[in-house]
Amino acid sequence: MLRFVRQRVTASLISLVGLIVLVFFLSRLTGDPTNLFLPIDASDQMREQFRQLHGLNDPLIVQFGRYVWDLLHLDFGESIRQARPAINVVLQAFVWTFQLAVITMVLVTLAAVVCGSLAAFNAGGLFDRFVSLLSLIGAAAPDFWVAIVAITLLAVKLSWLPTSGTGTLWHWIMPIGVLFIRPFGLILQVVRGSMLSTLGSAYVKTARAKGVRTKSIIFVHTLRNALLPVITVIGDQAASLLNGAVVVETIFGFPGVGKLMIDSILQRDFNVILAAIMVTALAIFVMNILIDLGYALLDPRIRY
Amino acid sequence: MSEHLIEVRDLVVRFHTAAGPVTAVDGVSWYLDRGETLAILGESGSGKSVSASAVMDLIDIPPGEIARGSVLFEGRDLLKLSREERRRIHGKRIAMIFQDPLAHLNPTYSVGWQISEMMTAHGISRAAAGQRALELLRRVGIPDPEGALGRYPHQFSGGQRQRLMIAMALAMKPDILIADEPTTALDVTVQAEVLALLKELQKETGMGLLLITHDLGVVAEVADRVVVMNAGKVVETGTARDVYHNPAHPYTRRLIGAAPGKGAMHEPVATGEPLLRIENLTKSYGAVEALKGISFDLLPGETVAVVGESGSGKSTLARTLLRLEDASGGRALWKGRDLLAMSTRDMFALRRQIQMVFQDPSQSLNPRMSVFQLISEAWAIHPDILPKARWRERVAELLTQVGLSPDHARRYPHQFSGGQRQRIAIARALALEPDLIVCDEAVSALDVSIQAQVIALLDQLRRDLGIAFLFIAHDLPVVRDFADHVVVMQGGRLVEKGTVRQIFDTPKEPYTRALLAAGLDPDPDVQASRRKTRAAPALALL
């Protein structure tokens, strides 16, 4: 098991290095940030000074060498825009995104597992058809459209909820609600399908022949086995949320890492882009390792 | 009131399918008394399991429907009880074990937990249940019972898993044990042990045992009475001896007649240079040696059977010869040239001379290809055999040769029965006009009557076309009727080889003798006398 974790960590670090190289050079292709930061009437001297200060005049390879050297000392560089360490900027935003992702995924998982299990147990019934329809609509509706409709209806027309920001608990409802829809529909369908095939399995038949109670058959014998394929999908969905729900964060003015990334790309705030990508990548690597360990926990046949 | 332990009366069960209702059992009646063993004997599709499923409330309604009949247990009709009342009977009063214990045990819970659950579901405390689970594991002969409680199903062997199922089923000391094909997936030697255990436990507890099986040998070994089923109806019932010796119904007669291992044995006549000479063949997977120096010859037009239990290396042998896997050492000379050292190009040309027929035709035939495509595909790969203009004609010819009709060419595999599918697989192998056909458990998945037909077909092809067969099987009686030479394997080692007569009449090695002794004869009298001789050494030890 320790060997497995070590292997996965090594593999993750290698991809992280590749990612840094790729993003470092690609982001430089977008152009020089100087003109974006200084006012239009700034003198050539001021521009030159700005470039000197941020080391933008050096050859790219020298800039890269300097960046890596600093990185090895855990220095992610300064944010040009905010004039403070890039990593602080990113971590501050990541905390928001992390909260949003965790709360959404916990709600989605609970709701999808319960609804999916019940739908499967009564396959073809009224409840099954209702949730299947719901999840189809959820999967088909684009999230930016749902977000805008929600703002128009709940915030503007009815004034029940604030349009954007993060001040109170009420601020969280719309972003979470919009993010909830798509993974809920998807995971519900996976749970339903997996439960259906597991309910037809031979060991469930054995449980029936043992005189085990129905509740126990569904939630003890079937669910644990049915959850194995579901975990993969949950992980996949959680990863896309951790990456920053760019559209939703932008629409609701939510100060998460997705919005931060978009802003820093537009402003060519290179150090922030790189730090944001490293932090989210790291979070996804950690989560994938946790998912693999979760597999081993649920299924005794899997041992690392 | 019924004075029997359990009685099924006039049961009719239908299943509503997309193609209309199908009557699975039609007016089936049987009874079981305390301490008695009743066997329900039938082939696939006979409905032999359906009445037991009705007893255990395992028929899904819908699509199933119990149209008529009753199941009397202690004077009550089980079919009229509520779900909860029936649940309290299941496992506690009537327990059931199944064919494939690996699939029927939950993979994610420990064995101890699953056995205990049988008891906690019926109101016994977890501590008491744990105690009893340990006792049960000891009773059914699981090694290291304390440790076994915490292990998971996949960590046991096939025979041990069935013992675990039996331990679980007997936890509540049920009055009735239903065993649905309990030994079908097991090796013969393990089958004998499991059946003996069931009989012993029955003697101890006095339970009634209902055994569902397709195997006349199992009936002969354990059953007092037998109910023979065909196409959803009971065709004959009586004591196991009576039914075997004086079968009244033509179907029963046909079934008994089809039992393998009764015909005349072949006298090998083939002479000349060997078609295939295997010399000291070895294969290892890491530290595991799957083949430990196998050597034998196969002459043109002759059948060599390779017999062994699971893990004997018999399938590895076939796969290695066909270069589906690389050998670790040794030679396999095909008409004097070493198969194992051939280049890919030479091997390609040679493949048409060696064809293979697999165990499960529903998996080895591509379901999206018609029979014509399946058979003619070979000629598309080896274009020099037959010009395209003659394909249709030749497919028709081959289908006739394997006992199918030329218009079957347009159909797809799912439209055929298991036996017919295996005939298609054989026709496909014949398309390349091979010198050798390797059959890997080619008749194991088939019903006995179909098995006999396929064997007869292979035998005829050998006579008419002079094709040699390498016939890999776990089933000795099948081999007895068909092989010229027999090679017995165990644990990757060649134990004994000889003519079919030498192996069956005068086996030299103890393992061969044990294998032959463990095989079940369809005649109850033969089995009874074998049981006596088996018991004798045990008594001598006392």
C-alpha cells in the first residue's frame, strides 16, 4: 500500500513538472504584460523599468531557469497585478472553490445515491420515471443559461436571493444549486444502472434465500457493491469542480480559483496562472489517490 | 393437510417476455419427506429449478407469474403467506445453496460476517452467531477456521467456497436444504467430497435434501427418489434405482442412453510419422510452473485426449501449442518443424492446418456476424483456399456436414441453441480443411444428449476426413468414448499416458485411479458398491 502511494506520488510529480513547463511557455506566447499594466501614456522609460523589474527582458530560458530555482525554494513569485505573493492570491481563492466543490459534491452524492437506489429498486415505477426525466433535463440544460435564468428569476424578479458575491449563506445557494444539477443527473443515472445490475446478481439472490430483510438487501448487500463504479464518476465530477467552476464563478462573481484563472490569463499575470494550475493539479492528484484508496476500502479484492 | 415435509402441487409458472408468455413449469407436483433426498433431474430449459425458486420466493413477479398450484409446508400454503412470513421461513426452515459459489457469495463482506448474517437475520445475537459460525466452519472442514472467518470469498478455492455456502445454509439447522447444481462447477474429486459432506450432514440433522441437477451420476450417488423433468413437465418419477433400470418414459430412456462412458472403446490403429510431436514442453508464469516438461505424440487422424482437473495445465498446453502464449522451453514438432520457433509469417500459413473449437460457443462466435460470414471469414483471410464464387456453395456443404441446414447460413448465432452453435464453431474450424482440431472443453457446456450428438459428429468427421483431434477435457467418461490415446495431467505434470483401454481398464498411477474413482457412474447400484469400497478403508483406520 505504501509502495502504491509512493508510485502514484512519483507519477503525479512527473506530470506536474510537464504541466509547469507547458504552461510557463504557453502563457508567454500570449504576449508582454507591460502594455496591459501601464497606462497608455506611460513613457518608454517607465515601460523599460517595468520590464526590468519583472525580468521580462531576459531570454525566455533564463526566465524559466529563475522561475524553477525560486520554485525549488517554494517561492511562486509575485502577482504583478496584486503586488503580493502569487501563492497567497491563489490559496485565498482556492479555499473558496474548495468549499464550493466539497459542499456541492457531498450534496450531489447523497441525493444521487438515495434517489438512484430508490429508482432502481422500483425500476419502471413513477419515481423512477420522474427522476430519470429530471436528470435528463439537468444534463441537457447549459449551466450558464440556468445560472442567468436563476438570477433573473430568484434575484431580480423575486428578490429572494442576492445576485452575486459571498457575504451570507444566501449567497451560496444559487452557485451550489446550479453546479448541483449536471453531476446529480449523471451520478444518479450511474447509481441507478449499477444498482440494477447488482440487484440482479447472484449474491443478492443468496441474501433473499437467507431471509435477509429488504432494507438490508438494498443498503447492505447491493449498495456497497454498486458504489464501486460510481466512485470513479464522482471523482471525475469533483475534479472538474476543483478546477474551478469557471462559468458559474464568473456569473455569480464568486472569488474562486476558476474566476482567478480567467482574470489572470486576461491580465497576463503569469505567476498567478502557474500557481493556480499547480494548486488545482495537486488537489486533483491527491483526490485521485484518495479515490483509489477508497476503492480498496470498499472492495477487499483490490489490494495495492 | 399434507403429511409430507414439503409438497408442491400442480404448479404452473409463466414468464411474460417480449415474445409473449412462456410457460416454464406446467403442472409440476413433487414432495419431500424428512431425511430423504429427492433429485429433480433435467437438462437446460427443462424448468427443473423453477419449482425450487417458487418455494424460495425467488421468482421475480413480474415478469414471472404463478398461475396455479400450491406449496404446502407444515400444512400452510407458502404461496399464500405474506412477504414477511415467508422471509422468516427462508434460511431458517428452508435453506438453499447454488451452483457457482463465488458468484453467490457477496465479494465485499467477510465469510464470517455472511454466515453470521444468516443467523442475525433470524433474531440471533451477533456474539452467539459468531460463535456458531466458527463451529460451522470447523464442521464443514475449512482449514484454519478462526482465520477463515475474517477472509473474503475470493481467498478460498472452489470446493471450499461450496463448503462455506453449505455452512451458511445449515446455520439455522433448516428442515429442508435445496441444492441447485451444487457440484457442477467443481472438479470430480472435489465433487465427491462435497456430496459426501452433504450426505453426512443430512444424516446428522435429518433434513430433507432437494437436489436439482442435470447429472445422472449425482443422482445415482445421493438421491433416494428422482423426478425427471422435460420441457416444463414431470415425465417420470420413482426411486433412483427404478428409474435408472426401468425407465418408462422415452425421454428418460434417451437421457440414460446419452450418458457418456458406456460405448465401446477405440483401438488405436494410426501408424506412421507423428503429425505433432511434443518434446519436454515447459511454460512458467514467473515462479509458477504451469507446464513441467510435457512430451507426447499425436499421429495423423488420431484423437489424443488431455485430461485433468482445474490448474492441471491442460488449457495452457493448448494455448501454447497454438502460440496464443509463448512457451518457456521444449519443442513442438509439426510434421517435423518446430512450431514454437517459427516466424510469424510461417505460423500464419500454418494456422490453417491447426484449428480450434472453444468451450463456450456463445462467446467464441461474434454475435454480429451471420453464420455465412462466420464461416467464410476464414477464406477471406486465406484467399488461396477457395475462390469467392464458391463460398456460398461450400458454406452450405459444411453446414450439412455438421448436421445443420444450408438456409441456416443467413441466421445469427443467438438464433441457435447451444448445441447448434457448437456445430457452427465446428463448421468454421472445418472451413480451412485442417489436419488437426484442438477442442478445449468443446462439449463441457452442453447438455448430455447434445454432448453425445456433438461427440458422434466429431467421431464421424475423423473417420470421413481423417482429421486428428487434440481433445482437452475434465470429463473422463466423454473421453472414454472418443479418444484413442489419453494423457492425464495434474499440476502441470504429465501423470500418465496410454491408450484409452490402458488408462480406463488398467490405470497405473494412483492419481489416475483416484480420478476414475471420483467420477460418478449413472447406475445407482454401481455407485452404491463404490461407496462401500470407499468406506472400507476408512473403517480399517478405526
